[in-house]
Amino acid sequence: MQLINSCLFWALPWWLGFVGCGPDPGHHIEKLKSMDSGIRTRAANALMRFDADEVVPLLLSESSSAYTRVRFEVVWLLGRFRDPRGVPVLIEALADRSPNVAARAALGLGLMRSVEALPYLLGYVRDPSEVTRQYILSALGPCHSYVEAPALSDSAHKVVLLALEETKPKWRVAALQSLREFGYKDGFNSVLRMVEDPSAEVRHVAVQALGQMASGKHFKAAGADPIVPLTVAQRESVIGVLLNAASVEELQSIRTKAVRALALVGDERAEYLIGQLAESGTAEDKIEARRALGIMR
């Protein structure tokens, strides 16, 4: 026993030293320059385990790197850290020569809900790059504030409403995601039309939005404006649309969203249809339908 204790005594300092001597943030910053995307991803994830004060200054110093891949990772990490020191860099990156870097900058500003960035985002709503415009549109909602910037928020809301009719499906989806942050204000008719959109991706998001609008409940949208209440007639229209979307003729992903939306709305007229799906639908239908019935009952 004395021998064992002695061994543990000598091993313990070595073990503690091993734990405390991992690579510092600078080591992982260097890995962001790798040509291997897997190495860059692992380095970025490792950096997220450090305190912001250890990493953010290093990221700021690399924000003007000549390597596009480094700027891409830097702006994304700044957004993930949600540190206010990164906001000016992210705003500047909206003009990056790489559309992907600019898009990631917009995404980061949206994650940070930066009202300071709103006027700059509005300056890029007609950006020619599909990916940049997509993320600019999706950031307008989270970055608006009728308390801090009412006039700019009104401008952003108008842009979002118009973008619901845009030519690219991803732009329409991004606009709808932003409209959620405005509590779906003035968007009822547009969202109702989007359930018939030729793009399955757009229909999928529209069905989810209608469930939120009819129930008055946001789903994981902390900080969003309260949902604008529907009239009785509007709510009836939504229930009819959701019942159609939950039918077996629709795509599985849309049917699933419709069932979840109906559970959220809680209308008893949906119980029969959902009960049928629970008995004779696909495996996914049965899981979702039984879950919905449990919520509704």
C-alpha cells in the first residue's frame, strides 16, 4: 500500500502538469491558416473553449488576413463569441471581397442582435451575391429594435416584407425568418401564399410560421417582438391550410411541420386527421402524430 501511495504521489504532479499544458489560443489561431477544412474546424471549436478575453484580441488581429479562409473563420468565431468588440470588424467584413466572408459576417451580427449594425446591413440588401444577400436579409430581423432604432427598424421591416416575394427561394426563406423577429407584423397574406410556393423549402418554413402565428407562440426566438394576434377569420384560414398541409399528399417534412403546428394551435378539428396519421401513416407520421395528440389532449 505504501508503494502504491508513493507511486501516486510522484504521478500526480506529472498528471496535473499534463492537463495544464495544452496548446494555447495562439496555437489554434495558426491552425486557422491550414488548407485542410477539417483542421480549421477543429481549431475553431477548440478556440471556443477558451475565454473571450484570451481569444477575441487574437481574432481581431487576424481579421484583415490576406487569406480568405482565415477571415472566414475569424468572422464566424467573432459571431459565436458574441463579444461587442467584434461588431466593428463584422460590419467592415460586410464589404469583404469574398461573398462567403460577408455572409458569415452578417450571420454573426444577427447572432449578436447588433442594432448598431442595422444601418450597414440595410446598405447591402441589394447585394449581387446570392449567399450574401440571403444572410443580410436573415440578419435584419434580429438586429432591429423599435426601442433603440425605430426609423431604421421600420425600413428593415419594409425590406423584409418585399423580400418575401423575391426570386430566389433562399431569399424568401431568409425574409420569412426575419419577419418572425418582427412578430410577423403585416405578413399574414404573404405567409399564407407561401404555403403554395413552388419551393418545398419555402413551404416548409411557411407552415411552421403559420403555426406560430395562429398559436401566438414563438419557437426559440428570444428577443423577438410579440406575435401580432390574428383575427378569428385569419385563424380559421390558417387551420384550413395546416389541415391540407398535414394530408398524405404533401412531402413528409412539410407534413411533419404541419402536424407540429396543429399541435401548437390546439384545434380539436385536427384530432381526427392526426389520429389517422397515428394509425396508418409513415413511421415518422406515427411518432409526430402521437406526440401531437398527447399535447392536444
